[in-house]
Amino acid sequence: MGIGRNLVLACSTALAFATTSVAQSQVVPSPQVHVSFSTPQSIPLEHQSSALTSFSPRANWELDPLVNFKDSDIKFNLGTLMATLRDTRHEGWVLAAYPDPKTSRPLIGAGFSLDIPERMHVQRDPMNPHPFLEPSSAQLWEAAGLDLQQLQEVLQQFDRNLQEWNKQRYRRRIRTNSLEAQISEEDATRLLRISAIQAVYNARGYCRYFDQLTGPQQMALSQLVFQMGVNLEEFTQFLSAINNRVSYDPAQPTVTNAEYWDAVQGTLIHSDWARRYSTRAVSVVAMLDPSYDYDPWQAEAKVRAEVHPLHTHLRHAATVRTASAARRKSSARRTHKS
């Protein structure tokens, strides 16, 4: 499903190619994480019409790699990744704008962010020449073939709904499928496709050896990028492990080096992310196992045995508190009777 020739021609003046100097500046190493935003990072939830000018397409982003993506660029099926992302165990699928559970920012479809500003994401790894591509939500929306006026209407309706309902009522409507659709299935699929391609593109920027990975390993890394976006920069142990092959047998290919992948998986298994999103984490981390292609069930079972969901600890703590309170009440009753 590509973008029509007419759309490409119509957008050619709005989306000019990045200059060579900009592309080269993205691979200059920096001692610190550098993700600079062209607009303030904290944008008010109230999206007035004028606010959309912050998200309108700029002439300094190269979207051609996303629009002209080819299936042969990866070793897994993009449709499989899309089907996984829209599953309720991962992102879910909602045809109306809804608030992010953590940030309350507007999402739609399979977690497509509706108000992300354009940003510059510098490539800090001097050994990885692949740049990052971080266009605004509006640029991705337009690259998917959707009308920007529709985006404005979706955001305005989201603001009205959020003012009328609290976040809990909003989530309840999602669970009961009582939100009126604002986009079609086809439009949501277009948005999912372009954002999934962006995740694949940026996954190469995070991993020097992306093209050498197996299909499941490429898909796992793309899922991580899709969910976390630029926040994946904070997973320093994971990025260090996946880009460091020197400590392991150099004669053994990286994709089949069990010791290497055990170390990579371990950085994710013991993260807060894995404890908080245990179901997704088991699925994603297991795909990094070099034996996943041959025995995915065993690969998942191995990871599941090591991941300790956060809610288990919370439930255990609540049980302990309840039991302690019961013991105190029982002791008080015995003291009173005596």
C-alpha cells in the first residue's frame, strides 16, 4: 500500500529533502544524549487550531525512505509486525483519538501519536552511519496519504472529549467500544504502516548490525523502537550490549552467538519496562533468541521464567498489608476481651 504519485507531487514543495550537510551532522558523535525539539517538549493538551502550525510539515525532513520503503529492505514481513502491534496485548486498535494511559497525549489506531513535534535526533554512535528520522505527527499523517484538515478535526474533538470526560471515563469507553470512529480502518492501517516503517528505519540507527540480524531479531528491535521512540536512548545497557561484539567469540556469527544474545536479552529482562509490560516483553525479548525461528515456544518459555511482572509484587504487597491488618485487629480483639 503506497502513496499515490499525485500525493508525492502535491507534497513535493512542502517536504523538501534534507541537505547533505544536515545528514552528515547527524553522525557526529556527542558525549551526551541529544534530542532537540523544534517546539517545546511540553505542549498543552488543549489543541487550538493555531497550535497545528507547530506540527505542520517543515522543509527540512527527508521522508523519501519511508514513502519508498520496499519489503526487500527487511527479513521479516511488515504485515506481521503491523498485525502484532494492533493486537490488544501490544498497542491495541482504536479508530478514534484516545489519551495515552501514562501521559494523556492523544493517540489513534495502534498507538499513533497525534501531536508529536518534529525533532532532531542526532546519531551519537560514530560506528553507525545510519541517521534517525523523527518527523512530526502531521508529516507522518500526510505521508500516509491523509488530509491535514482531518487531523485538525480529530484533535479538536479529542480536546472536547477530554474536557467533558476524565481519563478514566475515556478508557472505559475504549473498553466498551463506545467511542465513535474518527478515521476508517484503511486510514488507521495507513498510519500504522508509515509509523511501523519509521520504527524499522530508526532501528537501523540503534543497531550497527541490523542488516545481519535474523528476521525475528529485526522485528523485535523494530517493536522496541515503535513503543519507546526516542526514549530507547535511555536503555543504555541494552544499546551497549547489542552493539558490542568484541567481548564474544569473533569467529562465531553474531546472529547465532548464544552467549552474546543472552547478555542482550538480560539487559531487557531485568528492566522496569519488562516488569511493567511483562506480556509484551516476553514476546519481544524471546524474538532476540537466535533459536526463535526453530522453537519460538521454548524461547518464550525461557524468557517468561525470568521476567517478574510488576503487578505480582504489588499484589503480594497488598496481600501482606491486608494480612498484617487482620492480625492487628485480631490481636486487638483478644486484648479487649482479656
